[in-house]
Amino acid sequence: MNSNSMIFAQIAKKIIALPRPAVIGIDGAYTSGKTTFTDKLADYLKDQGQKVQIIHYDDFHQPLPTIQWSDEEDSEVNAFYNAFNAQKLVAEILLPLKERGLLHQRILGLDWSTAEYRKPIDIAIDNQTILLLEGALLLRTPIRNYLDYAIFLEVSVEEILLRGEARDVPKAGEQIMEKYRTRYLPVFKKYLATDQPKAIANMVIDNNDYHKPVIIKSR
């Protein structure tokens, strides 16, 4: 069994024991590998005969044109610290799921190309489903109040920048790295200090090496 399979086996043991439907939060810094990790975890759980639904918190981001800030110190950081529409996620998925124990409907997520909530997302959750909710800045109220288990992926600042350069520069040009330094990293630093996600998480995983994740906290 390789290291990825061993990690997922340990996570699956924790998750499968939870009452259903179970909501699992997968949090971490920008470029920490949340989406890839979530997809691999979903595949592993499905191989174990589990029903899985994935939700991406990015689909609940505020449309970029609606996010405003000034030249005042920390204005941009504060604006993007609050850039997700957590109320929409709670109202359309998390609260109905908690109240009913199942959810079958189509909702509209953010279409980044039009900056409108028009991307169709089909939700099919019953009393046997594991919901994997992945995204940055996830372990904040009110979202964290609806999570049955939380995983935090930790990577170094140096690794964030290396991955950001490899992933985003080809698409957006070198100027995107300035946003990492003035926006993404300061927002995440504020999140770590304000919301203490690593303390809240049930499991913290060192994901500096995609191929060899290491559990550094588990409860």
C-alpha cells in the first residue's frame, strides 16, 4: 500500500464511522492541493462502496466585480477575507441538509467567466452519502458549525509560491505572483491568526509533497 492509500485508509476509517449524511470539510492554503486531495479521497471512498458528493467552495465565491476595497491599509485583505458567500452555501445546502437529512436539487454556483451565479450544480445527497466540501477559508463560522469532520492541508509559503507560479503564471502572466504577495498570502495569514483552522481541524496533513502526504495531527 503506497503512502497516499495509507493516508486515505486512515481518513476513511474516521469518516465511515460517522452518522450519515456526513459533511467533511477539506481546508488549506491556496495551492495546497485541496481539489486533487478531495478527488483522490472521493475515489478511495467510492472504491470502499461509499456514496460521495463533492462541493467546491469556489462555486460560492462572491462575483469578483462585487468585491470592493480602498487604498486604506488592509482594505484589500479584509475584502478578500470575506470573499465567499457562506450564507448562500448554508441556505442552499448545509441548513436544508441538516434539517431534512437528504437533499436532491439543482443549485446555481458562480460562473467565473460571467461573474454570475449561473453554473448548474446537481446535488444528490441521501442518508448514506458522504459530502466532501473543499475550499480555502472554510473553517470559519458559520460553515464550521455544519461540519462533522475537518481536514486541514498544510504547505509552506515557499511551496505555495512555487505551485502558484507553475499553475497560474502560464494562464495569467507573471503579474499574478504580485497578487499572491499582496492578497492571497496576507488573507491566509489573517485566517490562520483569526480563525485558528489548524486547531479546529480534526486532522492536519503536511501536503508539501503531493505524493507523500503525512498526518501530523489526528483526533
